[in-house]
Amino acid sequence: MANSAQARKRARQANVRRDHNMSQRSELRTAIKTVRKAILAGDKATAQAVFAKAQATIDSIADKNIIHKNKAARHKSRLSAAIKAIGAAA
């Protein structure tokens, strides 16, 4: 338990930041899931449209250092490859 006023304030700030980061991370996961769902549906045009929105979300969260830039790049790369594979399979 925090004893000084400074430590109590730091604990409060940490909780606020944690809650905000958790909500951002949840938004990231939701964006990725919507793209995956569109890919599984097999509709390439819809998947590309959803991917464009998800890409902006992924980049935004990486810019805020909630996830590492390489992790963001990896997610975008794999989703993009999956979307390209829809056309190849069809």
C-alpha cells in the first residue's frame, strides 16, 4: 500500500493508464477479429474495406506504444496475405 501522497498519486495514475491501455488493446483485438471474420466469409472486397479501417487502428495503437511496431507490422502483414490468398483460392 502506498504511504506517501506521491506514491498514492502514482498508483492512481497507473490504474487510469492501465484501464486506458486495456481498452485500446481490446479495440485492437476487435479490429483484427472483424478482418478475420470477413476473410472467413470469403468476400475479398469486404475484407479489404475492413482491413483498411483495421490498419489505421493497428497503426494508431502502435504509435501510442501499447504494442510494439514490429507486432503491428506482423499483424498487418499476415492479414494482408490472408486477404490476397482469397483471390488466389477463388
